[in-house]
Amino acid sequence: MSNQEQPPNPPTSSLTNPQDDADRIRLKRLAKLQAQQSNLSSPAASSSSTPARGSSPSPAAATPPKPKPIPAPSKRTEPAATPPVFHSPKPAATPKATAPVKFDFKSWENETIQTVLKVTLKPQPNNADIVYLSGLAEDLRSEIPSLDLNIDLVDQLLISRLEFDPMAVQATGSVPTSFEYLSSCWKRLQAARTALARRGYSAADIAQATPVITKLKDLIISYAGLSLQEPSMFYQPPGKEAGPKELLKPLLGLATSSLLTSLSNTATPADQLEPSDMEQFIADIAARFDGDGLEDVLGPVFSELADLIRRDAHGLAGTGAENGWRAGLLALEGLVAVKPVAAVMTRLPNWNPHGLTGAFIEHLTLMGAPARLSVFTREFPRIGTTYFSEPEKRTRSDVEGANNNLRATLHVLQQSLFSIMNAIVRSGPTPREACLSYLATALNLNLKRGGMRIDPATVASDGYMINLQTVLLRLAEPFLDAKFSKIDKVDPTFLAYSERLDVSEETRIKATSDESKAFSDGVKQQLGSNPPAANFISEVFYLTAAFNHYGFVRTLSTHDALEKSLQDIQDHLESVEADRSYIGTPAEAQVTAAIENIKLLDPDFIFRMMSYTTFLMAWLIRLVDPAKRYPDQTVSLPLPKEPPKAFTMLPEYFIEDVVEFYFFLVRYSPGSLDLSGKKEIFEFIITFLTSTWYIKNPHLKARLILFYGTLSHGRDRMGVLGPVLNSHPLALKHLVAALMSFYVEVEHTGASSQFYDKFDARRNIAYVMKAIWNNPDHRNALNKEVQENMDKFVRFANLLMNDCTYLLDESLSKLTEIHGIQNEMASAEWATRTPQEKKDRMKALQTLEHQATSYITLGKSTVALLKDFTAQAKAPFMAPEIVDRLAAMMNYNLDALVGPKCSNLKVENMEKYRFEPKQLLRDIITIYINLSDQPEFVRAVASEGRSYRKELFERAAAIATKRGLKSSTEVEQLLLFVTKVEETKLLIDAEEDLGEIPDEFLDPLMYTLMRDPVVLPSSKTTIDRSTIKSHLLSDPTDPFNRAPLSIDDVVPNNELRQKIMDWVAVQRSQGKALDAPKPAEPMDVDDSNVL
């Protein structure tokens, strides 16, 4: 039957009170039991008795007052009644609409009540499905001789029918439960209402009949609710389950929208509740019991549905239809579609009970049952066996098909979860608060998910957290519009005064815990003792940010761990037997990673995350923008020195999670950024990269450099972010300077791991520099920076040179050690070693291999950066505090690559360590050529006495020619440079013929003659200005006592300087000669050893 339009709300006086009804019925049941006890002694009496009834209430109008408790009836002996038959009754035919007919209200009333309730006070031997209430008829005969049914008798008719024991009169067929009977009455009442409207009666006639329909509905629904609450109040046939579970079948039918098994064999399709009836039926139940025990009526139904979902062990791997998760979830949707029912759900004890733990909230709450469903195999291993059995044999299209199926199922789940939560939110302020409270509880109980090494059994599952996050992302959609029209609705002080989220242990962007507490106290004091409630937009905004941190971002760490192990798994898969099962094999982790990609790379989820993250980035920039005009206007950079208090008090994860999300996208789903997101993430990064003092955590600052976005992707050789980096006005103006400043800043982070952290950050900077280097606008910006901030660039150049020195030295020394161990293992002596000795050497080799790979990778990017900068900006590298050390580093590495010991670098499988000696030699030669026109560099190379030899350069030129590393023109430039170096060396030897230098004239660190001695104010040590200036470029402290020091603090020692000058003059006048240099040893090097 099709849905009927909702009837008008009945008058308040027509509603009965369930408690009065219950009291009256308990009295009647007591009387009935007493009567049945008396009848037990007489089988004849037992077989001839008719149902007892209560005494008649006072006559009532069409809208009767609330019935009062009725005294128990006396026992009455009835003549034997024809046993009613309860099988296959035919539904009453709906009269066809004809021309207007005279409306006989009394006849219509009698017929309608009899048809709806299936009872009569007159014997009807030819109508077996009508129950003859002979006892009630006998009591009423004196009052109502005609025994016609009317609305004033309905209460008594229902009580008598519900107390009726069909077994006492030997009824045949299946007997319905009280709820089955009442729900069929409700269904027949809907048909009667429709028939009334279709018969063409006048408006006055319909108005006269409507109270009868309304009163019937009120009483039927009242007793139906009581039957669900306390089925023992009425007669229930043995062998049938009565109570809340009776409502499950029609609700579960919503999953298929098809007819299910009837409530009983006596019911016909026209009499049973269908899925299309449920919204109206539940609405009638809610209208009657809201505020009067609706929790007791429907609470057990909610619990049964949650248990049904929880018991479905297949989870999303199964269809979930009929009695599975899908049916239960859609049934919950059907219930909460009615506002009072949605509100009632949040008042149930298992909505958000006290005393839960992070791990058990998803197992013991109503929303936990459906929200924990996911594609993660830790909780639902059958997903792997169902969709990804024998993964090594699956084709790409087959796997993609399985992915699409799972994603479609996931969307169904998440849409239903949102529909339920959204219905609750929209059902009123109180349930909305309960919904937000539940989400906050789920989060606050799982703060441990933010840790590094957490036992998964002690916290909620990834699926549960991400599903709730998806609900919040959908709730946030109304304020995530493209124009950011509601961006100012988000209260930046929300976390300071709201008790919703526990952020007490969170690290703040730039504030201590004491500062955070003081700020919170100040905000609360300003708001007063009765602060206004936070707006819904702020609630959802902050909850979503927190769920993103403890949900999606924490799941990413698991995903990354799996991704790192996939290569090892793939290597081992070759040895796995073809018929091995999925569980317990190395393929398990591969399958797990593939399945997690379904959740993490779901396009729908990514789109919603991008919308929210874009809003979050815009909100953060607007918060620090002094003009408060972003994104309508571009923010002015760099930002003011003093950041807004509200910004500094935010948890770090507001920035961290933005970066982590985009790192994930550019690595695993770069195509997601094709349409939008590139401009927004760049503006976010450049805002804080040019104003790094806004962020306290050095590691978080380093994460701002999204170097993955510059790596080639598909046809885009510049990476997904390359075009933005080379075209955005803020990039062309600020990016080069910001990268150089941060290169300097990471030298001292204050962290215990700062020495190694800086190399990771600088490697990322090198990748970005490579992506923008060929852009003339960026090179012009570099030249401008050099001219305007020479001191800052000199510091950058110094650190760049220091990194090259360290990384190349470590790289080549590790390769030399690897070469030695490999030679040991290849020798005959290796076989004589003990197993423990072999094990120790193998372990040492593995450690060296890991270190060598890391150092070589970092070294290559740093040398490439040095090559580019020496071509574009030479002057800073000619500073006295840099040029000598640069020359020494270059000469040392050239000696290592082409000198007598270069064969020590020859290792097996050089590609394994990413060692490319030819490329390294090519870059070193390029740096020499870049600086060959600088007299300071020529002199520095000539002055370096440890590694410089003319023969090294000649050897390098020969190898470059033979291997095609450089053009003939470039080789000629290199040889001309060597010629200039040799000429300069002769001049230097003549100038520096000073003999033995007094100790007081020697630099205490370099042991060279001081030219410009200065006194350090703290340690009182005298040192050459160039030496201390070089030291301060990388360490702003006094090298002798670690006291803070800047170059402006040093005091010139003019007296000593004059003494040195006088001594030099005397030595030169005396013509002191140095020992003649020894002739160079011949170099017999086979370049095939390494190059």
C-alpha cells in the first residue's frame, strides 16, 4: 500500500496517558488471572468463557477525556462461542468512489471500528476473522441494546481484545501477538482513512468522522507502545517472541524495500507493516510517547539494531542485507528520520555512557557499532580474503575493480552515518549538544593515538576514527564555500574557554603550557561567569581538526610504515608458493597496504579533506594577516614580528596536519591537485616560511618545504608544484630569500638531533632550488638578495660549503671502508674466520652501506646546489672567511676522486649506494670553472698546501676528456685555471718566505700568521678576524668558552697587529727562504678503478 498523507494532529484531550493505561491494564490482568484460576477447576467453564472486560467508562464525546483506572470485573460464564479462526482473513474491500451519497455516521462508525479492530459485540458465525467479545457484549447489552460499536467503546474493545486468550476457546491457526494485532489495526486504519477521503463525502461529513479516526489511532498507538514496552501486560501466544524485536522486521525491510515475512501467518500483506509504512508508524509512536516514555518504547529497538550490526562478522566484506550491517544501518536511518526519535536516541543509556575507554567506545555505544565498520583488515580480516585473495596473481584491472567495489560500499556506510548524525543534529539544540558531546568523548578518550608507539588494542580503531571524521567533514560542508563567506564565524579563542576538547597536553604553535593557561584564564575572565555557547561552526571546525589529527594523520603513519616495507615484501613474494593463502604470508602486508589505500586514497574523502584543509589554511593566514583581508587580498610578507596571541596558543597540529596531508597527496595522489590546491598550499607555506619566528618547533618548520611537490610526476617534469613555484608572484619575490634564510636557521634548532636534522631540511631545500633555478626571475631575486643582504648570504655560502665538506668526506670514507670489508670477504682468509667474526663484519657492512647511501644522497644534492650558486653569485664565496676553506674542500675531494687512492672507492654495485663518481667529478670541475675568474679563489687554491697538486688537475682534465664529462672548451678552461694557480703559487712562495713564526703571532685555531688580530671579550683570547668570522658563520658563540658572541663584539688588537706587520717587514728584508718544495710523486692511476 502506498504511503498515506499524515493525519492532522489530534486534540490533546484525546490522548491517553500510558501510565494510566498501564495501571488500568495491570488491574484488569490481575482480575483476569483470578478469573482464570477459578476456571481451572471447571473444563467446561474454561472452554465456554469469553474474554473478561473492565466495567464501562463514563460515556465520552467524540474526543473523550483520559480514561481512569477501571476496577477488576467479576467472573462471568458465557455460552460457548464459535472458536475464531485466525488464518488467512481477507482485508476489507475499499468502497469505490461514487456520486455523493448520504453519510450515515452511526453505520460508518460501527463498520469502521469493526473493520479496523476486527471485533464485534454481535455474533457473526459467517465471518471467522472477527472476534466476538461475548462477555463485553453481555455487560453492555442493558446500556446499548443495539450493541453497535462507537468511539466511546474503543478503549474497552481494545482491552477486551488484548486480554482475550484464543486458546481458551480452542482457536485454530496461528495467533498474533498483541503488537502484531495492534500494528495490523493501525494498517487497517490507514486504509479506512483513505477510503473516507475517496468516497466523496462532504467536508462536514468528513469533519464529523475525523475524530473517530484520530481517537482510534491514538488508542491503537498507545497500546502498541505499551506492548513494545511491557509485552507481559497482554496475552501473548506461546512460542512467539514479543516485545521490541517485533519492530525489527519491518525496519530491517528498509534495506531491500521489499515485502518480508509477515508478522504472523494470520496477517495478510495488506495488514502487515511494510517498509513504506515505517516512517508514519514511527512518527505516530513518537507523537504519542515523546516526553512520556518514548525511550522505553524505542530504546530496546535501537539496542537490538546496534547489536545486529555488531554481530555481522563479515563487516563490509558481506552484503549486509536482511539481517546484516546494511539492514541495521538503514533501519537506524529510518528511525531517526523522525525528529523526536532522533532526539530520543541521544537520551538512551548506551548513547554516551560514562566509564568508557578509548578502545571500547566503539563496542559499547549505539553509534560505535556502525562507525567501526571499515576496510582495515586488523578489525575485519575477511575483507582481505574476500576481495584480495592470492594478491600476487591478481591483475591490475582486477584489483582496481575490487577497489571500486569496496569504495562504493564504504560510501554507502559513510552516507548512512552522516544521515543519522545529521538527523540528530537537526532534531533540536539538546540532541545537537549530545551529538557533539559524543564526538568529543570519542576523541578525548583516544588522545593516546597521537603517540609514537601505541598498542592498537588500547585505542579506537582507524576505521572508527576516520568514519567519524568523515561525518564531521560533511557537517562542515555548509561553511566551506568557495568564497569563505563564513570564515569569521570560527572563534579563534574557542579552545581557550570551551571544555569540549582536551588540549591540555598539546604542544602549542608558539607558547608554553603556562602561557597557554594564562591566556585561557584571561579569555574566561573576559567572558564572565555565564559565557555564551560557542556557535556550531566553531564546534565542528575544531572537532574536525582534532579528528583529522588523531584519525587520518595517525593512520598515515601506519600507511607509511607499510609502504616502506612493500619492497621487501615483493622481494620475498617470489619465494612464496602459488597456493599459499593470504593470511599469514608476506602477502598479508601487501594486501593490507592496498586495502588501506582504498580508505586513504578514496577520491570522495580526499575531495572533502581538500575543501576543509583549504578553509583551514585560509583561516590560519587570515588570523595572522594584520589587515585581516586574506583571502580577498594577498597577505603582506614577511609578517609582523609579534604574532597574534590566539595563533600562538593553537595546537601545533593545526599546521602540522596541513603539511602532512599535502605530503601524502603529492606522494601518493598528485593528480588530486590538478584542479585546485596548488596555489592554496603554496601561499600557506610561503607565509610561514618567510616568517619562521611564528612557529617554535624547528622540525615543523622544516616540514613546510614540500620538496616532493617538485619531483617529476607523469609528464610534468617540474612536479605538481613546480609551475606554481615558478609563476606565483609571492614565489618570485620571496621564495629564494626564504629558502636561504631557512638553510641558515636550521643549523641551530636546539634539538638533540639538530646535526642530522639539518641535512634532511637542506636536502629538501636543494630539491626546491633545483626546480626553480632555471627561472631568470628567481635568479634576479637571488642577485638582489646578495646585493642587499651580503652578510646573510655569506653565512649561507659558508654553511653550504661546510655541508659539502662534511658530506663528501663521510661519503668517500664510508665507501673506502666498504671497499675494505668487501676485499676481506673475497679473500681466502675469510673462510677461516669464525661464524661470530663473519656475523660481526656483515653487520658492520650493513651499517656502512646504510650510512654511505644517506651521505652520498645528501652530498650529491649539496654539491649540485654549490655548483649552481657559484655560477650565479660568486662574490660571497670570495669572502676571506670562506674562500680558503672552499679551496681546501675542493682540492681534497679532487684528490680523492682522481688521486692515487681513488681505487679505494671502487665497491661492488655502486648503484646500490647511488654513488656516481663521474657526475661528482663533473660537478667539481664545474665549480672550479665557475670560480676560475676570481683572483681570490685562484690564490686560495694555490695557497692550500695539503691536497693541491698540478698533476691532479691534469689527471682530471684527461679523465673528463676521455669519459666525455666536459667539452673541449671546458677542459681548456680548467687547464688555464691550473696555469694561473701555478703562477700565483710562485708569487705566494716568494711573499711568504718569512721563516719561523713566533707563537704569539699564530692564530690559536688555524696556527697561521694572524693578519688582523682581535680580542674576544668573554674569553680574552686573541684570534685572527677572518678565523673568528668564519666560526661565527656557523656557531654564534665564543669557541673557547661557548659564551654568546657576534662579530660586532670583538675588539681589534691594534698593538699586536702593528707588531706583526713590523716583524713581517723585518723578515722580508732579511730574505728568509722556505725549504724548496719536493718534486711531486708520479701518479700511476688507472681511471677504470672508479671513473
